[in-house]
Amino acid sequence: MTRPLIWVPFLGAIALFAVIAWGLFRPADRVIHSALVGQKLPAFTLPPIVPGKPGLSTAAFATGKPRLLNVFASWCIPCIAEAPQLLKLQQAGVEIDAVAIRDTPAAIADFLARNGDPYRAIGDDQASAVQLALGSAGVPETFVIDGQGRIVQQHVGDIREEEVPGLIAAVRNAR
Amino acid sequence: MKWLAILLLALAAPAFADSNQPPAPLANVQLKDPAKEAQAQALMLTLRCVVCQGQSIADSNAEMAGDMRSLVRTRIAAGESSQSIRDWLIARYGDYVSYDPPLSATTAPLWIAPLALLAIGAWLARASFKRRRSS
């Protein structure tokens, strides 16, 4: 074996350790983003879940007015943390439609009474069918939908106070 | 008082981020047709649960995995092909949702590395056999 080749296994080991160290100090992003961002909202029709509030279907979206689609549930604790931010968005003139995942009319009515009601419409998604069709991996998630019914942006997790202005701007810019 | 607190702590049940609703109709119920159930099972073993990301939806107890199993069984029962269901999920969650990675720029090393290692091994073996013969 020629002399320089002797260093190959050593350098290989150094490279391997470098990769391991890199992986340890910069863990991978485990957030699952929907692959549908930039595409049209998939077609769906959901029945209403609470009396006095309409259900939700795709037809409600391509109306020329951009809006938010909030995926939530009464049994989801981050959804409670998110509620004040959704109310702020509503006060800023943003229309919010919702999909309630695996929920009951009584639990939703109680959730809205406790945490406020920012929603124009709430669809009842018993088997997470619409959630799966949206490429959403949990609750809460919020989608920005433009006036043509296209998904412009996805927000994974609860909306924090400092993220509200960004979302208002995103809805304004989504024509 | 302190003991009461400890006792209450021991009694406290862990909170699960799950609803109180029953599982989806076909989450834990096999299809009547054994051939279709086998097809659904084979597909479920190669789909990733998006909540508990190291498990397949066949292995996972997460509610969402149950909903995904129900979706797979419903579509298989309706006569849809496994590939078309996989493609439907990949269109929504990306390649990540499938444990059967397709050949693309990012997955190419997975397919090429074994072949490259075999080639290196063959080259090393050839070199050492040659040396032995000459000595």
C-alpha cells in the first residue's frame, strides 16, 4: 500500500465522527409540513357541529376573499392557548373557518363558551378525513387560503402572540 | 397534607392528547375479504404514522394512525390500488410518509451506496488476491 493511502481509514473515521457530531448538535426538523402548500384546497363537505353555525365545504373558499382555515379540537390543550390569538385575528378583520377533529357538539359548545368564538363556520370531521386530505399532522394547525381557494401558507402548532401580525399580513397579501 | 398530595399524585392519570371519540370504523376491524385485508396490511406496514414518527400505521396506537388505517381499508375495500393510496398520501405529506422510498435526487445515495460499497469490496478483494498470487 502506498504511503498516502494509509491515511484514508483515519480520514474516513474523522468524517464519520463529524457527521455524527453534526447530527447531534443540529437535530433534524421533525415538523411535518403539508405538501399541498401552493396548491388548490382539496374538495370536501363537512356537516355543522354546533347549532347556529354552518358546516364547511370547499365552496366557501373560492369567494375572492382570503381567509384562515383552522384545524382544532376541544380536547387539544394548545388550542386553548391559541384561542386569544384567533380572537385578535378576527378583530383585525380576518375571517376564520374551522375544522373540528373528532369532537362532539357539547364539547365544542363548551370550548367556545370558555375560550371565545372566532369562527364563521365549523365543520365536523369525525374520522380526521379532511385533516388527512389537507396533509395536516396534528392540532392545532392553521392554513392561509387565498381568494381563489389555494393554500398559500401553513402554520403548524398554536399561534403565538408575536405571530399574529405576520398572519394578518399573510392574509392581506393572499389575493 | 403532604401524604395526601403524594397519594393524589400517584393516582393522577397521564394526560393523552387524544379525543374521547371512538376509533374510526375500520381502524381496528379487519376487512371481510382476506385477500383485501392482506393487501391493506401490507400497505399499512409501509406507511409512516405522522404523529409517532418512528412507527408504521399498522404498529401505532395513535388516534391518527387509526384514522389512517381506516382510510387505507376503506379505499382498498372500494377497489383502489395500493400504489394509488400511497401516491395520495405522498401528495399530502411528502415522501416522508412512505417507508418505501422512491428513487429521487435525495434518496439516490440510499440506492447507490450499497452498489458502490460492493464495487469497492470487489476491488479490494481483487487487489489482495493478486498480491497473494505474485508472492
